[in-house]
Amino acid sequence: MSTPPLASGPDGRDALRPLLGTVVDALAAGGRSRGGPLPAGGPETAAARIAEALGDVLPDDGDPDALRTLVHALAEGAADPSDPLCVAHLHCPPLAVATAADLAASALNPSLDSWDQAPAASALEAAVTRALAHAIGLADALVTTGGTESNQLALLLAREEHGGSIQLVCGANAHHSLSRATWLLGLPDPVVVPAPRGILDPAALHQALTRLPGPLLVAATAGTTDAGLIDPLPEIAGLCATHGARLHIDAAYGGGLLFSDRHRDKLAGLEAAHTVTLDLHKLGWQPVAAGLLAIARPHELAALHHHADYLNAQDDIEAGFPDLLGRSSRTSRRPDILKIAVTLKTLGRNGMGALVDQVCTRAREFAILVQEHPRFELYGRPVISTVLFRPTEATDAAVAAVRRRLLHDGRAILGRARPDGRRWLKATLLNPHTRPDDLAHLLKLVEGSTPR
Ligand SMILES: Cc1ncc(COP(=O)(O)O)c(C=O)c1O
């Protein structure tokens, strides 16, 4: 076998072009043979198909058809977020333009741990992160792998600012990554405040902040994982100011509302936070990973400073080379900012806002369909694009069984949530191409799969 070609350099274009043809054809063929939002047959069938396509993982002699075979198998066995009936999670269908930009990032492979590996990418990251932070009233932002890393970094910055005794106070509706981060960072276990009806109760928060000794870090949520609800941010910000508590807002889901003239007001209060988690692989149509942590006080980033002579020698910094190590706790880092920058510039704020409006409208329409259907119950009016619903009079076990049956048959991917002690089906609408007919079809499928 001759030496395989590289993705960049003088031969990159001629090498990549036919391979891209193979990839897009295999994606299409695999999707056709799946014929629905996910493969039928459940975990055993999916694993058997992959084992068959994979064969020997490291054969003595390579297989030139491996790209086609494995991309086809991956597409055939995918839970495809571009299918209107794939609505379980905050798992968005990426835009074609964002995915194409991500290919360029893979081809050039800039690594954002030092300027000499990423001259343009580091400048792009600095400009775009600042602009996104300014869009929500904060000063700067770090790029992360998603909401989990952003929440963890927020707690790390709080600990470095206020000490290891800092106490996290969050709602029962907060994402599990926050309590996990307290464990990882050696912080006290969080104090969990009730969140009746899915949002943090300000009266209970006031009591907790009055009772607890400082230092305190309150984490509020703009876009809860289970129901897409938004905590009363201005009220929470006011309580934090009164009690001298630091405020983090996890807007991993709801942050995308910033693009929409119609929905941006729901984020009022975000600008009062010390740190804000954003995540454009949710309501931002990016391939994973596209997380950000926005910060109000850039000087706090000094806590992340780290010296490694081969990456950020002091004399290089004095000579004007940017020190990138302090912009992440990772070392090698992909330029995930490229796909974000390309998407924002291609669509503009109006284009992004139209996508947000579209999925929020679909969620409202789906909620109305549920509400008007005599055999279904609606949890509540959607605030972003999540709709919780259940067949009337079904037991919790029956609700769980409907979901598993649809998964097993490869017909629909619905989520599940337990916001009030009862089990609900969850539809998280993130696909701007979904049509009202698709929603009616989804409801019919659920109705037809519910045991009587
Ligand atoms: C509110 C919220 N925060 C954080 C996360 C974690 O994000 P990621 O999966 O990108 O780490 C999620 C994931 O769904 C979320 O819903």
C-alpha cells in the first residue's frame, strides 16, 4: 500500500473530494436502509450489525472500502436527529453549513493549546467568544465541550475566587452535571432547593440563602433538561445580590433564545450572572461539541493560568504571542469555534432567530394537538421547544412501555421525564424542518402503541 494521502496540503483537495463523495453517498444509502428515525430491533440487533460491518478491527492488511462500509453502518444504525420523529433529547440536527465547516477544522487540525498550532483559529476564537458573550451582556467566553464542562468550569472559577468551602445552592430541576462537578472539585454537596412546577422556588431560595453561611454559589437554569422551563432569573439575581451570593446560570438549552426577537426577553436576568453556560449543540444546530462558558469578570480567568514551557514560554508571551493555555483546562483542543462562526455569519441573527422561532412554534402546535386530543394529557404550555405529554389514565409502567416499544420498532424516539412524581413522555422539538403533519403522525403512533 502506498503512503495514504493527507487531508491538507497540495494533495489534500484531490484526496478529499472523492472520499467526501463516498461519505455523502454512504450516509444517504445507510439512511435509506434504516428507513426511520432509528434502526428496528433494539440494542442486540444494532450491535450485531456493527459487528458484521466491522469484522476484524485491526486486520493485517487494510480494507480500502472501510470508509464506505463503516459510514454506511453508522448511518444505518443511527438515531437520526434530522428525522422529525427523533425528539427524545437536546440532540439537534446539525446544519449542513456547520458540518462542512467542521470538516475544514478536521482537515487543518489547528490545536488551540498554543498560537503556533493555530494562528488564525486562536484569533477567530478570541473574536467570536467575545462577541457571543457581549450578546448576553457578559465580557468574554471560553469554548468547552458542552454544558457539562461549562458547568464544571463555572464551579471551578467560583471555587478559585471564593475558596473550597463555597456552597452550591441549586434547584431540584438543575442539571446533574452541577452536583457531579461539586464531587469532582471536592466542594461540599449541593443544597437542593425545591422546584415545584419545574422551576426554582424563589421563596425557598430566599430561605436557604438566609440560613446558610457563605460563601454561596446559586445555580439557576434557563431551559431545564426535562421540561425546557426557565427559572425566574431576575428574581433570583435580585436574591443573589441581596445575600451576596455568586450567580451561575445554566443556559445550555435556553441560551439559543438570544437569537430570536420574539423569545429573547425570556432570558432577562442573564446579564446579572457571574458565569453563564451556553451550548450551541442544543438550540444552535451545531455538531457536538459547541459549548461555551460566558464570564462577567475576565480577570477571574487568571485562575486557569498554567505554565508549560513548550506551549507558553514567558519570553514568547512577552514577545506578543498569545497564551492560550489559560483559556481552557484542556490541552489539545479542536477549533470548534469555526463551525459556530461560519453558521452565525451565514445565517445572521435573523436566520438563527427564524430557526429558534420555528421550533418554538412547532412545540406550541404539538402542545395544542395534545391538549385537544381526548386520549392525551399535556403537562404544561411549552416555554422553549419541549412538550411533556402522556396518554390519559396510563400507568407509569405503560408510559415507559410505549416509549420502549417505539424504540424497539424503530418508529419514534421519545424521551421520558418525571417532573411531578409521574412519568411523562417528552418531545424535544429541535428540527426546523419538522412539519405539523409530522407531529400529528407522532401522536398517532403513540396512541396506536399505548396498551388499552
Ligand atoms: C440544562 C443542561 N445543562 C447541561 C447539560 C449538559 O450538556 P452536555 O451534554 O453538552 O454536556 C444539559 C444536557 O442536556 C442540559 O440540559
